[in-house]
Amino acid sequence: MPELSHRRRLLVLSICCMSLLIVSLDNTVLNVALPSLQRELHATTSGLQWTIDAYTLVLASLLMLAGSTADRIGRKRVFMAGLVIFSVGSLLCSLAPNLELLVVFRMVQAVGGSMLNPVAVSIITNTFTDPRERARAIGVWGAVVGISMAAGPLVGGLLVESVGWRSIFWVNLPVGLAALLLTLRFVPESRAPRPRRPDPVGQVLVIALFGSLTYAIIEAPDSDVRTVAPFAVIALVALLGLLRYEPRRPDPLIDLRFFRSAPFSGATVIAISAFAALGGFLFLSTLYLQNVRGLDALHAGLWMLPMAAPTFLCAPLSGRLVGSRGPRLPLLVAGTAMTVSALLFAVFEAETSNVTLFAGYVLFGIGFGFVNAPITNTAVSGMPRAQAGVAAAVASTSRQLGQTLGVAIVGAVLASGVGSSSYRAEFVHAARPGWWILTACGLAVLVLGLLTSGHWARGTAERTAERLESPEVREAVGAPGRA
């Protein structure tokens, strides 16, 4: 990629952030619309889980394929294809006549979405080559998640109350079209010096692992063991197959050597934990505010602001801290805030008091605002720039897998706890195990942030980068050639 002026780099960053905005906004907007979907389409709790998890599951399954494909055939080309498919999927979702087709069209959206965020991160990584400048750019990127969390509930609530839930998908169309035209005009094309070959077997194994695991978790409360057990077995076989097959390939879909880097491995597990907490937090909060407190979608969206505003404010601060002091401090702040937030609900039943509910939302927003930048920066820093797309895709996959598992596990626990009892009467008690799960996720962020951000961990990252960067690639990009 040619060296761009500062103004052009900022423009490229803005275009990439537009793609993140529509993908992130889509999830936060949909969460507010869940009770309306439940009433109009007669959806069960598992049906609501599938409207979210069908999207995040397909996204998680295809992100690594999209990242490696973009490195091979061109990041701009794949990014533009993703914008088109995502926009078409959004239009189809707005026309869905029933829950089953809505789930299918959400999967179409996800195919396009898989081509956006990891490819955008790769574009940013190759555009901002200075480590400090890149960390700040990724901080801005993380702030867009805060914007989506702030705007999503309000926009979603307003649209659901005034027009209906179908209108929440219309928001993606003008943003997607504008991003497509701007990408065509201003984003330069870039590829990896040595294209990676496709790995169809690895891709099938990833889909089998994620799909069967999610199905087993979501359907467990409403099915007997004989129905769920085969899917658990498929997930285990697929995992063992990946561990055995991928190291044997010269260009694997998942390069397991990445995980020799303690910061990269830590960032992967932290991403899963943090986004599992986000998925579970939004799922429980939305259902509680509307189905238990009886708020309409707009007022439920307003209650989300104490969580969204700190995320928006803390994300760029986190990016600056990562650039100046490294990832440890932001991760410790994130882990502590998310853990205390979940504890307020698990121990003190924060839902039953406006003060504790407000405090729980603020703390979670602070924690989530600090966690994004160190995850993304750690995933791509120290790795050869030629494999930036794959490394970014693994980080993005971890996020989506975490959110998928968070909704699946917390939703299953909630459905099992409520059972046939009164939903409103039993919700707070039934949700308590879910809050304990989110507490464990926060602790995982805290502990792993401490363990994988020190001197020893940085040494493993340097050694991993040296092993990954072949002489041919080093010559092509220029030593040292690391992101």
C-alpha cells in the first residue's frame, strides 16, 4: 500500500469506522426490538436468541476466511463486496414475514458483515504504520462501538415505537451506500505479498464447531439429552480435527502458531470473555427493562445510556493509554469495572433499585470502553503486516464467538430458571446465575490482562513474530516488517 497523507489516512479511518457503525448498530438496535419481535412473531426465548446468534454465529464462522481472502485477492475488493451483501441482507430482514425467514436473512447480513470489520482493521493496520498512531486510530475505532451503543438503543427505541421493528434495518441502507461510494473513491487497494491458499477443510471444521456448540447450548433447556448430545459430540470432533489438521497445512485457516504469543492468546480469550459479558448483559437488560419493568422500547433505550456514554468516552482514552503505556492498565480497568458491575446484579440484585441499576450500567460501560482497544492492538501488534488480515480476523472471530456464547449460555440459564413460572415474577431470581457467569467473564479479563501484558509475554510475541515471518515475506515488505 502506498504511503498516504495524514488527511487521506484519516479519511480511510472514517470510511472503515462507517462499516463498524452499521455492524455494531445493528446488534444494539435489535436488542431493543426483541420484546416487539417476541410479541409480533410469537417468538420463544430460544427464538429471540437465534435472531441474535444466527448473525454472530455466521459472522464468527466466516471472519477468518474473509480475512485471509482479503489478504489474497485485495482488501478493498472484499470490503466493498461485504458492504453490498450486508445492505441487501438488511433490506431482506426488513421484509421478513416470520421468525424463521428473519433468522435466515440475518445470516445473509452476517455473510456481508464477515467481510467488513476484520478487513477494515487490516486496512487500518496497513494505513497507520506508526505504532502510536495506529493505537490511537484503533482507539477511535473502538469509540465507534460506543457511538453504536449510545445511538442504537435510542434510534432503535424511537423507530420501534413510531414505525415498527422492521424499520431498524433501514438505518443500514444509506450508511452502507455512502461507505461503498467513498471506499470506491478513496481507499487504496492492498494485498499480502504472499497470498494464502484457501483451506476448505478448516473452514468446514470451524462452521461445524461453532454451529453445533451454539445449537447444543441454546436448545438444551427445551430438549432432552438425546437430542442435544450429538451436537456436543460434533463440536468435540470438530475441535480435535482442527487441532490435528491445521498444523499440517502450509497455509492454514487458523495458524495455531499465533497462539504461541502470550499477548495474542490472552487477547483472544479476553475478547471471548468481554463480548460474552456484553452479549449476556444486553440480553438480560433488554428483557428486564421491557418485559419486567414494562417500559416501552424508547424508555428502555434511554436506560441504556448510562452504559453507552462511558463506553463512548473511555474508548479513545483507552487507545491513547495503549499507545503511550501499553495494554496492561486499560485491561485492568476493564476487568475490574466489568466484574464489579456484574457483582452488583449477582449479589445485590441491582435490578430492584434505580441507584444500583444505574451504577451497574455505568461500571459496565466503563469496562467495555477500555477493553476494545487493547484487544485489537495486541492482536495485530508484533505480527508481520503481511498476515494482519488473518490476525485481525482471529480477534474479530473471538469477539463474535464470545457474544454468541454469551447470549446462548445466559439465555439458556434464564429459560431454564423461568421454566413455566410467571416471567415477570421469576425473572430476577432466574437471571442471578447468568450474572454470576458475567462476573466470571469480568474476572477472566482482569486476570488475563495482568498475566499476558508483562515482559515475559512480550518476549513470546517477539519470538512468535520471528517464526511467522518467512525470509520471502521479510524481503518483500522490508525488515523488520512487523505491524
